[in-house]
Amino acid sequence: MPSGINSRVLIVDDESDLTEALAIRLSSGWGFTVAVAHDGEEGLRKASVFKPDVILLDIAMPVVDGWEVCRRLRDDPNTRDVPVVVMRPGPPTTCSASRPTKGWPRSCSSPPTTTSFSWS
């Protein structure tokens, strides 16, 4: 099992059932410190304050979509180096074509499972 002790994960997704289940699994099951945001604006605010080690980001969100959140994260010197894992329902090819190319997440995944992550 992965160990997340002292690692901080920010989940940005408008699906509250998914975020709750994922937050419980990451915190209780693996020991990560987890913060949750339910839209892109909230995610950007929390990224600045929470200082996550990784961000799990939904692309299809109201208000500010995930690609815009990625752009703003990359433009901010305080968050530009934080790894972003993009989440979107459906196969990875569903959103690869809409992704900007340089400096952006390279793939999309369905909501993550325990085998979706490779922790060092």
C-alpha cells in the first residue's frame, strides 16, 4: 500500500460523492492530508493556501473548467511546479485532443482506483 504520510493532496471536482470517497480513501486508508474543492475557483484559492504536493483535478466543471484551472496554476509561481493529475469520466482519449500541448498534463483518466497511482 502507498504511504502518504506528510503528503498533501488537493482534490478539485464538482462531484461530491466522488470527492468524499476519494478523500476518505486517501486520508484514512493511506495517510495523506487531503483538502477538497468543489469548483475551479475554490480549487485555485485552496491551492494557494493548502500548498498541495499533488492536485487531482476534474476537467468538466462548472464556473471555471479544469483546463482554465491548469492554466492559472501554471501561471502562478507558487503553484506552477505542483503535479496535476487530470480526472475525467471515460477513456483517456476522450479529452486528449482538447488538451493544450506544452507543460500540461499528458493524459486523462477516469476517477482513480488504487492501481491508477504509482507512488515512489
